[in-house]
Amino acid sequence: MTVALMASTPIPAAARRRSISPRSIAIVLAALALAACSSPKVKAPVEDRGGIRAPVTTAGGSQGTPIATPVPPLVTPDGVKPLPGAENAGKPGFYTVKPGDTMIRVGLETGQNWKDLIKWNNLDNPNVIEVGQVLRVVPPGADPNAVATRGVTAAKIDVKPLDAPRAASGASGAAGVSTASTPVAVPPAAAATPRDDDDVNWQWPAAGPVVTGFDDVRSKGLSISGKAGDPVLAAADGRVVYAGSGLRGYGNLVILKHNSTFLTAYAHNQALLVKEDQTVRRGQKIAEMGTTDSDRVLLHFEIRKLGRPIDPAKLLPPR
């Protein structure tokens, strides 16, 4: 009876106007929104961050059953993408890229052919390497610990001639023939047989005087002066692993690999006379002295043992 009475009783116009007022509509919408949020059947969307999906939380604040199992993160916990080879950082046989490095420089620093490094590391674009990236610098399958041990042993044997070659070279631009007295009487036998993994028959790469001696931190080699166009000679038999101007500070540069232990570098040339992968003989003219990346005509000459610069005067024959 009550329902029928309410259905048959007309609603005053004023009441109808109040029922559709904006305020009433707002109250109804708010009530509906609250009801929807409290419904256990509606699940909030799960946002994927860092490759791990968060579990669903129920209305009461307790953790419900996850809708997706966690997956390994695509980045490190701090949001930084790991660099290639980072897991090998600090291990023997690997090299961590520093600011300013190129593959050519890495090859020089590690005593390897930069083209071999590209193959060993499967690099698609050798012009793009990142600071902190870790590169393999020994052949796959080689024992890096054996290589490192060999390098340490060789370094102990390299202490030989003293200052005799430097003093002789400062006296004259030609090979010192007239002043072979006491200082140069002892070194020849020792210098002629560098007791290393591979014996190398060394010769001077240019005839001019040495104007800057070896410095392990700054020069890393000898600076030999001369005139523009003077011949630059291969210091020993070897193969050209680089010929170009892509290494900052070296100008037109030739790098020769003599064996598994030694590299030599010849910098600041005005002309290069050899190409990469070419075999050269000891005493062969490989370049002409010049001033590229230098304020005067000179040859910057380095000998590197397993990538480490050593004083060439300790291996070159006395003048």
C-alpha cells in the first residue's frame, strides 16, 4: 500500500527542481566514485618500472596475489644501463675504456692490433665505444694470467744500457763513430740479445740526435730531431698494424707489430710510405719526418712491450 501510494502521489514541481540541481548531481557522482573505489572487483593498473611488475594490493591494504611474476631488470637498481663487458672489469686480459680512448689507442696501450680487438669483441661499430666499457685484449681462448706473468718477467730483464746512447746522440747528428770509448764498451753484448720471449734485432729509426729522453708518464718514448723529409726507418722486422692520423697528439703515425710482445710507434711524419697489413723489413723506409701535431720537425719513437711503454734506449744499439 505504501509503494502504491508513493507511486500515485504526484511530486510537487518544486521538489522536482530540487532533485536535479547541480549540487545534487555532484553528490550522486561522488557517491558513485566512492562505491567504485571500494569494490574488490576493480583492480588498479600495474605500472612496469625497471622490468619488474609490482604485486596487486587489495582494498584493505594487504598484498594480494601478483598478476605477473618478477622478471630480471633491464637496468641496474640505480637506473643505469650496464655497459658491455662490465662483468669483466679488472680481470686480466681485459681493458676498461677511458675518456679519449679510440680502438687505435687501446691497441697501442695493450700491444695488440686494433683490428684484432674489433674481432675479439664483436664490435659492430668500432668508432663508438663508451667510457667504462670493458674490452677483451687477449685472443679468445688465451690464458690472460700467463700473458700477464710473461710481461712481468720480461720487465725485470730490461734494465741494460744506462745513459750512454743518450750522451752519444747528443754529441752529433750522425751515428757516433768517433766517441766509442768506455761508456759504450760494455752494452753491445747485452743490447744485442734482448732476453725476452722473442729476440728482436733493433736499429735506430732515424739518424738525428735525441732531443727528448724517455718519460714513462709524459713522452713515453724518444724524440729524434731532423729535417723535413728525412727518412724514418723500421726499427725491426714487422707488420704494419696502423698507418694514419686518427690518434690525437701523434699526427701521421705508423705502428708496427714485431711479435707477440713488441710494438713500435713512429709519430709526427709528413708522409707515410706504408699501408696497414704490409710486411716491412728492418731498416726499410716507412715514412718521412715532419711536423704533424708537433711544433718542430722530429720523430717521436716508442717501443711498447705488451702495451707498456719502455725506454727505447735500453733496447736500441749504442751509437
